[in-house]
Amino acid sequence: MKKITHKKLGIDYQVKDIGQKTLEEWVEDFNSRPSEGRVQYDGAAVRAALAVGWIPGDPSDVDNMSPAATRYISQELDKIYLDLVEIPPN
């Protein structure tokens, strides 16, 4: 199980191991949210991850996060997403 942590930002999440179904749910939830600019993209990514249980909490938790914390979590989720869909060499 992966973690998203940042001491100064007060971030400490256990990231749930997910499969295809949860990843599809995350994409669906993400796409239902405004994500035009970087700030909205970050908020949508983190809210969607919270909504589908990829990280623990409630999507409304993002409302009280600092923009830096939201950005950091979003960037870490992007890295984890890329790891999930990467096809290993044959």
C-alpha cells in the first residue's frame, strides 16, 4: 500500500490498492467535476479520489485544505495513476 505524506503540509494518507473498477469510478467522478484550470483540476482529482475511497476521507475535506496541499496530493495521485496503467516490458 502506498502513502502520500508531506510533513509541512500535514498530509498523511494511506492510498488504497485499486483495480480497474475503482479506477473507472475515479475517472467518471473526476470528469463530472469542473477541471478547466490547474486549481480546479487538482481539486477535482483529490475530491474524486476521496469519493471513490482511493484515499480516506470525504470530498468536502478538500474545501478546507490549503491549495498547496491539494496540489501536492493531486500530483502524487497523478504519479500513482501512471504507475497503475503502465505496461511493463514483455
